[in-house]
Amino acid sequence: MPTTNVIKIKTKGNNLHLRVAKGHFATNHSHSNYYIDVAAQKSRLSEAKAVAQELCGGHRFSTKIVDTILCLDGMEVVGTCLANELTKNDFININAHQTIYVVTPEMTSGSQMLFRDNIVPMIKGKHVLVLAVSVATGVTAKAAVEAVKYYGGEVVGVASIFATAQECAGYPITSVFNPNDLPDYFSAPSHDCPLCREGHKIDALMNCHGFSKL
């Protein structure tokens, strides 16, 4: 199974492509048969704008107040574009301050999310949208939800580029791509991976930054 051949799947938007590599990939807590490459969506302005516009498509957030966007996994560019979309005329009536904070958590050595004292006011008492690269196992997104609650914020939902579920920790997930765009996709706990059962060796380790071939 090649892991260096990233293919581009055309989707409904001009600047929206699903880039994937097929293989046997492992994270800290799951195995998958696809690596979903979102580097361009996270880093290229035109694609980040397209992602933000798609997430707002159909006025999905038109009835929700969003004070703060909490960006996970290097999603600050998309988060900024999303904040720009949510402060346009169609949304400005519910975002009273006509502006949105875009923040990212600090990670401790124990993988816990931390907000310093000067950032806490951007979370405490605020309506927070969690923005992730993907929600498959939901481990990172759930940790973000718990952190927001711990610091006194109110979660209004979870948004991501790719998601396999419709909700996380009881909150709705809005995503650009889902398994309908990749019908044979799977993500499974490492102890229950079908590729492992079939004797396929792991091709690469992956995280939010990319993959490293073994």
C-alpha cells in the first residue's frame, strides 16, 4: 500500500479538494486506511477561505452566537477566515461585538489543554466554537470541549474539515468532508484494526502535521 502517492479527489467546490493517501496509518490512539492531507486547506489562503465558506454554507451558524473560535491542530488560518465569514452582514446581528476571538490552546507535557491568564477572558463566559482538522475518534475534540467548560466557556458546536460523526460530546459537528466523500474509509482502535488482523504492517505514523513513513 503506497503512502507517498497523495491523490486529489474533486468535490463540489472550486477550491475544495480532498487529498488522501491510502495505506495503513497509525496515530497515538487509532489506525486508519487513509491519511487525509489537509496541509493546503490549513495553509493556503484561497483554500482556507473555501473551507470557511463551506462551513458557513446554508447559514449553519446563523442562529448561534460565536464569540471565540478555538483552533486545534494548526487551524488558525481557517479559524481566521471563519471568523471573517461569521462577522459579515448576514451574521453580524447575532455577534454583538462584531468581532470574534481566534485562539489556540497550549498543550502541557501530559497532553492537557491550558489557557494562560491573559487568554482565559477570551474563553470564560464566551460562546466557543471548537475548530479541528478532523473528528474521527473524537479524542482531541472532546478534550477541547472539556477544556472550554473547565475555563467557564460555553461550547456552541464543533467544526472540522473531515468528520466521521455528526456529534461530539453531545455537540453537533459541522464538516466539509465526511465518509460519503470516501466510502471505504475507516478509523478503528489500534487493538481492533482490520488491517492488523489481516497481517498488514503499518506503513506510516501520522498526526495533525503529516505522516512519517516507516
